Amino acid sequence: MSKTILLETYLDKRTALVRFFAARLKSPSAAEDLVQELYLKLAALDPAEEIGNPSAFLYRAAHNLMLDRQRQQRRTSLRDGAWHEAQELRAGEPAADDALAARRRLAKLSAIVEDMPAKMRQAFRLHKLDGLSHAETAEAMKVSISAVEKHISAALKLLLRKLE
């Protein structure tokens, strides 16, 4: 059978082909798209090519097109999913200029802490960096809680003044 008979068979079975796709794809518009694509593929066939059973050929070609479309959609979905996942991971990271600014602030803060008087620096480190309470800091430094509070208060004032 020739290409002409194949195209006639397509036109006779077009409605059935749309139902065939719609039932499998759960989308009438996707079914219409694939039937259109099937027609373009059939029209591009070599007219001299002999096809023994045009109806079987149509359904096999339709099935193959549907599988190709589903594979393409899966690949697209996986690629897009990977892209979105990468974007979400990057969203948790600070921007390069923000990270650089934070490193500079930390370096400045560290330098200010290093320049503090020894008792003030020790009280600040024990309480703010090591997480000890005022009482624990006082015990570790062998001073009163009041002295620790004064050292920490003075350290915070110094930091605020120098960081501004």
C-alpha cells in the first residue's frame, strides 16, 4: 500500500487516534497535538515505501510517538527538578559580596577583641563566645559576678563604638 492509502486511513481513523491518545495521556489537548504530529510524520514518509497494514502501522507509529513524548517530558522534569534543587541549595548560601563583608566584619571584631584589656577580653570570651553564665564566668576568672557584668558591659560598649 502506498502513502496515499496510509493518509486516507489516517483521516478515517483520526477520531479513534485522538481517543487512543486521550485515554492514555489523560489530556485531550495533548492527544490533539500528537495526532497532528503523527500526520506530519506520515506526510514526510517516502511515497514509494510499501506498508502492508496501514491501520497497524498508524497505531504503532502513534504509540511510539506517545512514548517519545513521555520520555522527553520525564527528561525535562528531571532536568528542571535538578535545576530547581540546585537553586534552592544556592539560595541558602549568602551572596559572595555578603560573605566577603561578613568575613571583614568578623576580622574587625576579632581585632577589637584582641585589643581589649586582658580581664575584659577574658570575660567577653568566656561569656559571649564560650557561652558561660555570668556566675560561671566569675568563678572561672576568680572575680565577683558584678565585676564580670562590668567587664562584659564595657566590652560591648567598646565594640559598638569601634564598629560604627
